[in-house]
Amino acid sequence: MINRRRFIRHAAFASAGVAMLPSLPSFGEPVVEQPFLSFDLHTHPGAFFAKGSPTYPGDGGALKTVSGMNEGKLTGAFFSLVADAPLLEVTATGIKTKGSYAPGDASREYQRQIGLLKEMLKTVPASLALKTADLDRAYQEGKVAAFLACEGGEFLEGNAEVVDQLYADGIRSIQLVHYAVNVLGDLQTAAPQHQGLSAAGKAVVKKMNSLGMVVDVAHASYETVKDVIDVATAPIILSHSILKMEDSRPIAARAISVEHAKLVAKTGGVIGAWPSGFNNSFEEFVDNTVRLVEVAGVDHVGLGTDMDGNFKPVFSSYVQLPQWAAALQAKGLSKADVAKVMGGNMKRVLTKVVG
């Protein structure tokens, strides 16, 4: 359990250079604290991937979201493509799948989405990030570092060698599975097909580790995560989920057990606390973040908003970031611990994996 008196005793604090560090004032000037370095493990600014579909909110959405990132002082994020986007249908109760890709279609969809994302980056106040140094630079400049990610492995079409091309395109994280069943492994929301991670999935994890890409096990079944950990040689992330509560909650199938969370922590990885409609309110999301910290450890929790792709979010704008940080401190986390959750933990993983 978190010691709720601990923050009182922390008059001084530090966290690998990413806590709230005071700028050096001139004599007689007040000390002004800079914001926490912060990172979102999973975001889809403006739902860019949906352009051309009836659900696309329009070209102004990305600018609004990324401007909100800067206003809320977000340092960096994984801007994520959605590999199975054409196969998904949004309903009142969540996501359903429809059909499957014909050979070559997934690759063409990747080319479409990566093109859209790179064009979007030319029009919003964010810069493409490839290494941890880009995150540090973004922190100093106050401009969002956009690390690129893929949600779902359909783009690979079962071929681990394709990972080389994604890496060359700037992709630094791949979430192995999403909602559509694929050849890499089993997911939380569908009947098992591979009894965990498939042979193709194992080859992909090994290739990602060799290149320096972050393996994301969001949406993956417990058995799949176990198999990933057996193969992986670097910390992994679970970019957006939350601990299980009542099975009657919306999208309860996407929540994870205590054991599931501990598997990710065992690798030195990070779980992005997910402010979806699973939570009844922003306040409950804060409580559920604290629960996750208590279970996985403060070194293994971050933020995964799923912004602009989330189901009934209780965290709907990045201007809420300071409010979230303050609420976590009010719950008993020290400033140093809040700094870890806000972005320090993810910076550690990026440094270890991406370089």
C-alpha cells in the first residue's frame, strides 16, 4: 500500500532528472518549478487513421488535440496507427470486428496511414521523435515529441522481416494485437487461436528487440503476455488498460488482473493507466491509477489515454494533466513518485529499449 504520509516527508525529491525541477532564479527572484516530464503511451490525435471514413471528425481534430498536449505540457507520446481500422465497427457498447483483410490489403492500409500521420505532423506543433534524446529536447523546448507506433500487427502479414521497414519509417513501438484476430497471438476479446503467442509472434518480438522497438502487449491475453515475456529481452509496455473490477462494467473484458499487471512489471516495463468509460468518473480514474501503483509498483505505471480513440473517456483533454498529477499527490504519492508515473517510467523504458 502507498504510505499516505510519505509525501509530507519528501521535502526534497528527484527522479532521474525528470521530477519537478526548479529553474535557477536570479538573486531575489522566486523559484519557478517546471512541469513534470510527461508521456502518453497511447494516443490517436484527431483520429487521423479514420480519414475517409464516416467516423472521421475532420482535419481540425489533430491540431486541436496536439495544441491541447502543449497547453497541458505533455512532453511526448506514442502517436499510434490502427492496423485493423477498416475491420472495426464502433457500436454503443464498444468495438466489433467485421470481415478480414485480403492478401496485400493490410500493407496498403499501413502505407495510407503512415502517409496520413507524417502529413499531419507537418501541420501540428509536434516533432517526429526517434530516440530518447528527442524526448529530452522536447522537454526543454516545450514541444511534443511524437514517437510513432502501430496498434495491431496486421501490417506485418505474419512476416517478421517487415519490421525492418516499419523501423525505417520511424515506427518505434508495435502493439501485437488489437480487436481483429491476427496471426501473431491471442487477444483479450476473442476466443484463443494460438494458445498464446504464435511462432510468427515470437519472431516479431525477437526482431523488435534486436532493432530497439518497444513491444506493446495491450489487448493481448494473459497467455500471450506470458509467452512474450518468455521471448523478450527488454522491458515491455501495456500501453492502455486498468485493473479489473466488476464484470458488469463497460468494456470490462479489456481490464487486467493483478497477475497480468505483475507480468509486465516483472520485465521492468510500464502499464499505461487507461481513462476509458470503464471508470465512472475522472475521480475514480485517479483512484484506479493508485490501485495500479499499489499492485504493479510505482516504477511500472504511466498514462495511456487512448485519446481520440477512447470509449467514453473520463480524461478527454490534455489540459487535465496537471489536475491528474495534483490528484495523485493528494492521494499520497510523493512528487518524485508522481514524476515517475507522469513520464519518468516511460523515459526509462525508452532509454533502455530505443536508446
